[in-house]
Amino acid sequence: MIRAIIVEDEELSRQRLVRNLEELEVNVVASFSSGQTMIKELAMLDFDVAFLDIEMPMISGLELSSHIQKWKPAVQIVFVTGYTDYAVAAFEQETVDYILKPILRTRLEKTLKRVEKKLQHTKGASLPTKVEKNAPLQITCFNHFSVKIYNTPVKWKTLKVKELFAYLFMHHNTPVHRDTIIDQLWSDHDYRKAKIQLHTSLTYLRKLLATIGEEESITFSSQYYQLSLHDYHCDVDTFEHLLEAYHTVNTETIHAIQETLELYTGGYLEQDGYEWAHAKASYLHELMIIQLERLAKYYEDAGLPSSQLKYLHWLQRLNPYAEHVVQKLMLAYTKAGSRAKALQVYDHFKTTMLNDIGLEPEEKTRKLYELIHHDL
């Protein structure tokens, strides 16, 4: 079943589209009246297609489309609008369709067939045929980008060749326009020189991939490049695929989830400093935080504060200014019989807040500290 979200500021239009999609057996996982609201929840949503109104206050559908595609390139975009003026701009953003209001059922059915066809093609190619850890190509994206061929680290001809491979790999199995690549990687060059740099880097990449039988993995069609690898292993792919398989934390899934989270050795391409990777990094960071909170809650509900502490500390490293995490840490230490450590958590947090942003902890956190201190 197709999973969809809707962003439409007109309530009646939004309700009508929800109803029409559900009648056509589409799972509408969420609907929003504004792009700002959707962006806040983006990391927690799992969907295949986004139906976006174009003319909306604050954030237009065109801007929202760009944000979604940076976050997850495989998501399909359908624009819904009452105006024909945006058609060219819409299709420049690689949308699957553009529907004019009022929407006829037959027109919506046609759109859904396009979405389904494209999703089948994407899903058929999205999973590598082999993801074993002993695959000839080993790709690491957490913390820093590294590539090994038959366990030997790749020696990059230039840093731009490395960055180009990282960029194409982030859009794996998804066509990317040549000018988009140039804009992201060679924005400081004039167009002619940037185009030469791109082609030179692609030549080195193709030669490199040919050493493991992947000489046809980079294709070019209608100004679009696409990287499609077949035999590789990647830590981020494994991380995402396994977490998709385990939706809840219970006695049957907890060990697999714990092992999966150990793959997160740092932010996505964190040490490389690629600006174009920020959206993907934010998504994975939020996904990690959600999973850590689930594990912490699991051990809290099980009455095992000592086990809960590991994941609360991990959460604090990822989000050092999160007061609710500090409060849970203090309570967990108290339940584990370590009130002194609970107070140390507060003291350290207070010092960090004052030194970094010049703020005191919230009243709720201060009162919790006083309560624990009083009971010592």
C-alpha cells in the first residue's frame, strides 16, 4: 500500500484529498496545514509520496519539496494547485505529477498509477543484491566517509573525487541532474571549469569501480547521473534497513536494536564537513535519538534503571542541552541508589549550560535537584 502525506493550508481541500486517497486505498499517514509543522515531524514520518500545495504561507510547496528530497531522495512529490503558472518550476524539481484543482477522481487514479510504477522501480533497485559484510566494496558513512575495496582503503586521486562519490552514493539509485552536482560540489568555479572538473572526477571514479566489476555503475541520461552499485556493504544502509524492520522494542527485538545502534559511531559524514549532507545527517541523528529514547523507556518500564542509564547518557551526548534527558538521568541514578551521582549530573549540566549559552537549568530541573539533595 502506498503511504502518503499531505501538506495543504486549505482545510476543505485537505480533507477532500485525504478522503479521496483513502477511498483509493492509499494510507495517509499524516496531513498538515503548513510546511513548518511538517518539517518538525519529518524525521518521525515514513512515507512514499508527498502531496503538496504550492501556494502556502511561510514555506511554499516548491521549497518544501526541496527540503523533503534532500532528506530522503526516494520520496515521490506530487504538486496540487489551482494555478498552471508553476508547472515548469514543479517539473524542474523532479516531481512525479502536477495536479490542478479541483481534483477529479480519474485524474487522481492516473497519478497514483504513476507513483506506484515509480515506487516499484525504485524499491526494486533500492536494496543492494548483496549486503554481506564481506562484500568487495565496504562503505562507511557514520563519523567520516571511507571506502575499502577488498579491505584495502581507497587512495583518492583528489578530495573532490572522494566527495563526488560520497554525494552520488547518498543519492544511490536516484538520478541527479548534472547542474545540481556542479552547484553542490563546484559552486566556486565558473560553469565551464566546473563541468571539466566533474567529468575528470567521474573518469577516476569509473576506473576505480571497474576494479571490482562495477564499471557500469555510473550512468548518464538526459543530463542526469545515477550511481547504482550491486555488491557492497554500508553501515548506514544496514542501520536504516534494520531499524525499519524493528518498529517496537520488546524482548524479541531489543538485542538486534542494541547491536544496530552500535553502528552509529558519529554523525553522518560528520568529520567531512559536506554542507549537502546536513539534511541526511539531521534525519539520522533524529532517528538515533528516537531509538535511544525507546530503549531508555523500555528499561524504565522494566524497572531496570542501571540498564536505562547507558542509553540516557548516550542521549545526552547527542543532545547535551535536553533538560528532559537530564531529569531522567537524575531519577534513574536515584532509583539505582546513587543520589550523589544524580546531583553530579545536575552540577555538570548547570556548568555546561552557563558556560555554553549563559542560561540556568529550568525550574523543574532545579526543584528535582533540591528534592534529591534534601533526601540525602
